[in-house]
Amino acid sequence: MPKVKVLVVEDERIVAKDIQSTLKILGYEVPAISSSVQDALAMIEEIHPDLLLVDIVLKGEQDGIELAQKARIEYKIPTIYLTAYEDEETLNRAKLTEPLGYILKPFDERDLRTNLEMALYKHKMESKLTESELRYRLLVEHSPDGIAIQSEDKIIFMNNAAVKLLGESEPEKLLGQSIMNFIPPENLELAKEKIQYVNTHRSTLPFLEEQIIKTNGSKIDVEVALVPLYYEGKPATQIIFRDITERKRAEKELEDAYSELKKTQQALIHNEKLAALGRFSAGIAHEIRNPLANISASAQYCASKYDLDQQMKKHFEVILRNTENANRIIRELLDFTSPREIALTSGNLAEVLNHVCDLVKPRCSKYNINLMKKIGDHLPCFPMNAKKLGEAFMNFLSNAIEAMLEGGNLNVQAYYSEKDKWIVVNFQDTGYGIDQNELSKVFEPFYTTKESGTGLGLSLAYNIIKTHSGELFIDSKIGQGTRIQVTFPLKNIQEMKA
């Protein structure tokens, strides 16, 4: 390990030589002795000492205190003073140079050794602390995260990232303000509680998602951590901001992509079921229709050929009615599994809704159901098949009525969302509702909760809505009723307005 180099600055030659000899015995290197400030400064440039041992009183216009001041500021070299004076004025001047020691003459070898070792150890620790503080400051100032320090409800430090995050170019525009000025009003009380907790318990709060308001009034999503510390001798809070706007956007895009993937997957599964059902239906339709046609023809022949009493006529009517029902089910099944392309022409949804509501009014009156309509007057026109949409809407209304045979409320609402660019239609009843476990099955073919239902009505309605690029959503609670929401996204709306 290299020896510590000490420059002795003493204008009494004998005393200086004695100090040099003592230092060498103690293991220090003393390459030179100076007797004035000018000479000492020249020696500093030449030998680069680790420590100055300086007499306060020196010959010339400048004294040891001025030398120590220059050595500390310009060369970062610490000083130990040697002096026979201990008056208050001299001590106060000397303190300003932040010396590592103060040895009064006369002194012995033990005093010199103790002061030197203590001084060098202190200097080593201070150098490490200074280096650590500098490294920390550089890390803070160049951190990609915004870092602010607040003390006594005022911002006293901000790095460049924090200044930029809040929408400013200079920290001076933000210093002195409270961090609370950048918290949304709805989150203000909670933010105060968090900072109070950190200050009271001297405990760190890890990163949590928050929002902050930039100086231009816009809000951004951030992660914020709070760390208690002491800054310039005072308790303070370090606030670390991390902009997560891009991450939130990416998460939203990923969520949307996953949702779209799920929809596509469900559509593929649905289409595969339809394809399988279509193959099955096509295979048996012919076999069933032929005997049904024979049964119907025979019943019609008997009813017209023979003189039947009323009881027999009723039986034949049951036969004919049920063969017709069976044929209708086959037609619905074939339509469902092999839907024909339907023609779309520009139409107004309000007209379709008003028409089907008029059709169900008598049934609503019969079962004491209060039918309420709230249909926008200026719904945009868009390509549709009014007949098919009417069939789908009629299915929703019929199901709602059958769920309220003892009375209730049936609401039909339609409006255009300018923000989302789609038409929304809601059918809401106060019927007995559907169990949550059954909701996912209601649009599947042949699924029904009715004793006489075929389970194809809602499936056909679902296909019709999908043919119009619509989306279908159903929500229901037992004892509270069911809501079906249909949305039709519209493109180039200006071109389609009537």
C-alpha cells in the first residue's frame, strides 16, 4: 500500500524539520516542506499530497487559513491546522475551511499520530460518502423514472424525467408547489393519507397504479412509490413516478385482441356445430317429410271423403295441425343450418321496432303487461332486411311475454351512440329470469326451457343479428327479469343517413 503523502507548511524551519522526522517515523511520506502559501501551492501542483499539515500563522500576506481554503476548493485536499493560537476569531475563520483536525502547539508524537489517523479516516469516510452521494445524484438525475422530493408539503427537488412527466421543461416552474396539485380531486384524500402514513411510520409504499394531472390539465396513468428519507437534515418523502401509459395501451390492445380471438373461436365452434347439424338435418329431412306428407294427405282425404262426427273431425284437425308443426320445425331447422343469403336494403330500425311492438300489444294487454317504448326519432338508416330483423325482435318480445304471464313491465329502447358509432337496442322484461348457469346456452340450437319449445327461435334470431354484423348480449337474474341488448356498428354513417 503506498504511503500517505503529507505536505508540511511551517515557516519555522526547525519545527518543520522536527515534524518531518516525526512523520517519517510514523510511516508517512513527507516529500517537501513549505514556508509560505505561494511555495505550498507550487508544491501541491508538483507532488500532489494527500494531506496538508499547516501552521495558521505564516510569513507573507496570506496565512494558513487562506491556503487551506484554496486547497479544499481547488484541489480537494484536506488540512490539519498547527497553531499556537486558540482565540475565538481565529477558530471561527479556521472552521469555515472545514479542517480535519486542529493541533495546538506544543504537541507530542502521540497527539500528532492520533490526529493524523483520525483525520485520514474521517477524510476516507467523507470521500466515500461524497462519492456515494454523487453516484446517487447522477442515478436520480438520469433515471428514466420521474423522481421528486417533497418536504413540508413543498417540492424541493425534481429530476428531468419528473419535470418532463408533468409537462414542463424547467424544474423551477414546479419547485415550491405541493405534489397534491398534480393529483386528481377524486384521489386527493387517499394520496394525502398515503404520504401521511409514510411520514409517520417512516415506511416505504411500493409501486401502485395511480393517475396524475399534467400542467396542461391532461391525465396520465403512472405507477407511484413513496420512500421516506432525510434531505438536507429534514424528514422528506421521495416520490417515484413511472409512466405506464404505453403499458396500459398495450394491455388494452392485448385484452381487445384476446376478446376478438375468443369471439372468433366461439364463432368457429358455433359454425362447426351448424355444419354438423346441417349434414344431419339434410340427411333426415327428406325421410321425415315424405311420411309427414302421406299422413297429412291421408288425413285431408278422410276428412273430405267421409261424413265424420264432430269428435272425429277434432282428431283429424289435431293430426293436420301437428303435421304442419312438424313441417314448420323442419323448415326452421333447414333455415337455421343452411341459411340463405338475405337481401339488405337501406332501412330504418325505428319502423321495424314500432311495427313489432304494435303486433304484440294485444298479447301484452291480455296478460296485463305494461309495454313501454323509448325509440329515438332520428336513428340512422343502414343496410338491413326489415322482415328478418322483425322476426328476430318478435322472438325476443314473445319470450319476454311468455316470462310474464301474470303481468309485468316490458321496455323497448333504441338509440344511436354518436361516440361509439352504433345503434343500441334493449329489450328488458321483469319476468322470472334465467339461471346464470343457463345463460351461455340460450343461443344454442335445440336448447329450450319451454315444454313446447323447439329451441330454434333464439338461435335463428342470433343468426339474423349476426347477418347484420350485430352483437348480441343477454343478462338475466332469477326473479328480476332478462335484458337482451343488440348493437349494430355503423360505418360511413354520413353516407347512410336518410
